[in-house]
Amino acid sequence: MTAGASHSKWQRAGLVFASLLLVLLTTGCHHKTRVSRNYPPPPPVRGGASSSSSATAKRPLPSYATPPPNWNDNALPPRDSSVEVGLASWYGPPYHNRQAANGQPYDQNAMTAAHRTLPMGTTVRVTNTATNQSVVVVITDRGPFVHGRVLDLSLAAAKATGVYRAGVTQVRIEVLQERAGVSPTGKWCVQIGAFQDSRNALRLQNDLQRRYSTAKVLEFQGPTGHWVRINPLGYDKRQAVAIADSMRTAEPDALPYLVRLD
């Protein structure tokens, strides 16, 4: 065998070996790619779709949805205004730990609510008419001071009734019990606001002071702006209603609200 033939033979053998090596490498890489895509399945849903409704029905209420102490579900007061239907919202920060209308710090985690005209300390049941979720709360604050709304729930009460996610929704308010010794007539005032410019609030205060000589007119700053409050003589409700009905301001958003003080 010549040197040239020997060299050609080894050259052909090297090409065969290289081809076999390339096939093996290609097969190995393809195998690894298939294995890497073999992801584990997602974890199963707990309970399954068929048992979700029964599990929800049997789940106990969270601690914040339990009724406050010393309330009597059967003690409905004998008056026509024991039920009210309207829009409810909720409030939390930045009002948490600020003084509420009852003189105590507002606790967003307590079962409370704000209402403009119910006596302070009244126990009511609030029901979300869309979901039928209900909770028992105590009136500890005044508000909401937004046109068209009748109730402001605490953060905890809003979560218990589904108002938290909705933001604003229709509710049914049932009076269960009033605090002992509540006045049958009440103490009433008119609040006008909120003014973003304090000068407008002061101008209204000066004007009202001339128009209502028997009323005590106050200007104060709240979390949402400046407010003007008129306390009629003797805190009489009829006078307060008449003042609220006749009130007009230059700012369209500064509306009059009839408010019970006690």
C-alpha cells in the first residue's frame, strides 16, 4: 500500500468517526430538550368546584363580623323610620385613630359606622342588597358628607358586607336598638362644606351670622376641607331643616347637610 492510499484510508475513517460523533451529540441534545419541557402539573384546587358553595355556607364568620356586645336583635323600636335603604361607602385611613363624633378615637377595625341623623350609639344591621351579606354595627361617627350617600362603614364592617371591594353600594339599614336615655327630639345643626378655600368658608360664615342672629355659626377645618356649621337656637330640628332647605353656596360641591349632634 502506498503512502497516499494509506493517508486516504485514514481520512475516510476520520470522516466516518466525526459523522457518528455528530449524530450522538445531536441525539443527546434533542433528548435533553424534551425532558426540560416536562413541567410538573399545577397543584389541585382545594375542595373542588362542586363543594365551594357548601364550604362557604359552613365557614364561621370572622371575628370582626361578630355583633357588638349588649345588643338585642328583637328590640326593634316602634317607629316607621327603623328601616332605610340607600348608598353606603366606607372609610379607613387617614381617619384611623382620629377623634370621631362620639369623642372617641375612630378604630377602622371595629364594627362601627357613621350616619348623619341616627342617634349616637344606635345599633343597626346593615345588609348589602346585592350580596345579602349583613353585619351589626354601632353608630359612632357622623357622615358621610357626600351627596347621595347615607352611611359610611368602618373598614372591618365594609369587608364583612362586601362594600369594601365595591366601594359604594346599596344597603338596607335596620335599627335594632337605641342607647338608653336617648333624647326623643335630639340636638340638630346644619353643616355646609367642604370648602377648599378657607376664605370662601369665612365669607359664608360672616353672611350667615347676619342672616341668622339667633344661630351660632362656626367655621372649622376638617380632613376634607373647611366647614361651616350653624347651630340653631335650642338645636331645634325644624329650624335646622328650614336653614338647610334655604342654603345656597357659590361652590357647587359645598352642600348643606342636616346633622344630629347627640
